[in-house]
Amino acid sequence: MRFTQNILLITGAIIIPFLTVTAQTAVTLEECHRDALAYNKSLDIARMDMDYAETAIKAARTAYFPKVDGSASALFLPDFEGISFAGFTLPTTEEAQAGNFSGSSGVDVPGFDLGMSDLQLYMAGVSVEQPLFAGGRIRLANQKAERGADIAREALSLSRAEVLHGTNSAFWSLVAVQEQVSVLEGHVEALDSLEDQLRVQFELGIVPRSEMLKVSVQRNEAKLRMVEVHNLLNLTGMNLARLTGRDLDEPLRAVAESDAEVPLESFMSIAFDEDISRRPELQMLKQKHEMARLERLSIQGEYLPQVGVNMEYRYLRVPDLMSGSWNLTLGAGVSMPIIHWRERKHRTDMARIDEMKHEAKLYDARDQVAVEVRQNRLNMQASAQSIEVAQINIEQAKETLSEVELSFEAGLNTVTDLLNARVAYQRAAASLAEARANLEILKSAYLKSIGLL
């Protein structure tokens, strides 16, 4: 047992000084926010989704404008044998002047062949099409594209809030561990000093060796705890480095801008904002519900009359038969569905069910978010209360330690009493640091839950 303790102490003696002297990069919460927002890949994807949705809006708007298409073609038939026209007799009548043709004039028109060893056909043209009425589908398509952009924008806000909340949690967790390291280092230094003092007294025969060994055991346990806390410090620092895009081996030191005590009264007097309308998830579900409604209207529009006009300017040339010429053609068309075997009803019912499903999801999400906001508010109040208790506890532990130290010097308290007082103070200080960091994390969670992060 003693050999194992010695090995652990030697390991701790080697690791702790190395961790202590390693150069650390000081970072503030604002710097971590900036680096995390710039580095996070999910934000890059969300930004690309938003750019895609905004481009889709531009593409949908083009449906309002006429479409202009050009075409050109050439046809060559090498095995074409020509065109033959049969002969016929010209009709005539005795009453030709009255326009009544009957009988035969006896004048024959002989047949003839167009001697063409091949056939060549050249065509080119420009056409313009403009829909006049498409059942409202063009307008609805533009509205759906706008809703898609709104969804992409809210998704970006959601990703940003998640990144900031994750960064806040990592930052304040690192602050809490740093405070624990600082308190534990002071605890180890005090035990070292006490051990040296008792060693002198033992050598002078004032105290038994058992008193000195009690301090040694407590110091050894504290140093073992120091190794664990330093390992936790490295892990929390690596997590923050990962979120901010830094090298995982780069040691970070979180610098809190404010370490002011937060009394319970300041939180009890806050008028907590419970407006959840800004929550990105709810905005996304709201826009999806709207898109489902627009899709239903678009399906209905497919079965309405479709009206459009077109203009075509075409060039046609057939060598050895007709010279090239340009011709203008104007046209208008109406398309109306007649019998689709109730397809319209079934598709509309499907779209209506989908719309109702999105509405139900929206209402359910509102209830869940409302509960989440209430929970975060209660957690904040409980955390503020725990800070107040921890502050009272550390004041009492500090006062107790001071009294026990004086009594120990006067010989009124034992080493065990002094050690217990020191451990109580160390635990109270660690609890206060953890409570403060936990409050900051809960504040971040609350702001995220109401869409203000």
C-alpha cells in the first residue's frame, strides 16, 4: 500500500509541475463566440442552404416572364426518289359563269415527276411563350420559394444558437475547473506547510509521529485529486479548443470578464420573458405549415384552365423546291382538365392531411417549448439560490478554518480538526465555483429557449 502511494505521489509530482508551467492561451467568452461562429461547419452548411433558398426565389420569379427559345434543324434524305404527281382532266360546265362546274372539259393535264435525287430541308425559328393564367401556380411557387428562404434563415439562426450555447457551456465549465485547480493548489500548499511544521515538532518530541502522518495522508490524497483535476482541466480545455477551431494540444485559460456575486434577489425580481414566438424551431414549423397550405392550393390550381399565348418566327428552305422565307405565327391556347377520375379530390385530400399534420406538429412544439422555458427559468432560480447558499457556506467554512487554526496553534484543537476544516473550506470553494459556472450555463440555455441567444 505504501509503495503504491509513493508511486502515485511521484507521478503527481512529475505531472503537476509540468501542467502548471505550460504556457496557456488566455481567451474571453467573446473571443470564443467569434472563433466558434467562424469555424463551425454546420453554420457553413446552413449559410449555403440559405444562399440556395434565396437563389430559388430568383429562379421562381422568372416564371412571370415570357420564355424565348431558338431552334435550328437540317434534314437530308440521300435515298429520296422524288415526288410524283398523277395526271388529271380539267373539269368544266356549261354554266361556268354561274360557278356551277360539272362534266368534263376534255382537257387533260399530264402527270409529272420532281426529279430529286435527294431531299434537303433547312429550318430555323424563334418562339416566345407567355402564360396568362396557370391556376395561380406561378404565384404560389414564388410564395413557396419565399417560405423556403424563411425556413433556411431560421435554420441558420438555430445552428448559430446551438453553437453559442455549446461554446458557453464549454467556456464556463473550463472556468469552474480552473477555480477548482486554484483552490486545490492552495489546499496542497497549506498541507505542505502544515506537514513541515509538524515534522519539526515531531523531531523536537512535541507531537507524536501519528499527527504528522495524518497530514501526510491528507496531502497525498489532495495531490492525487490534483492529478484528476488537472486531467479534467485538459479535457475541458480540449473541448473548448475543438469548438473554436484551435489546436487540441493548445492549452487554454478561460478569462471571465465578470466574477461578481449574483444574489438570489436579483433573479427573483427579474420579469422573465416567456415569449416563445422568436424560437427558430417554431418559426420553421410555422413556415412549413404555410408551405403545406400553399402546396394544397397549387394542386388545386393544376386542375383549373391554363391559358397562354405564343409567337413563332420561323425560316424554311427546301433547295430545288422552294426558296427560303420567314413566316410569323401567332397563337393562343387553353387547356382544361375534363375527366381525371377524381384525381383532383384525392390529391387535394392528401395535401390537406399533410397541412393538418404540420399544424399539429406546430401546436405540439409550442407546448414543449413552453415547458422548456419554464424549466430553464426554475433551474436558473434554483441555481441562483444555490449560489447564495454556497456563498454563506464558504464564509462559514473560512471563518471556521481561521478559528480552528488559532485553536490549533493554542493547542485546543487536534490535527484532525484542522484537516477537516481545511477540507470543508476546499469543498465549499469548489462548490461555489461550480455553482457560478452552472448559473452561466443555465442563463445560456434560457436565452436559447426563448430565441434570444
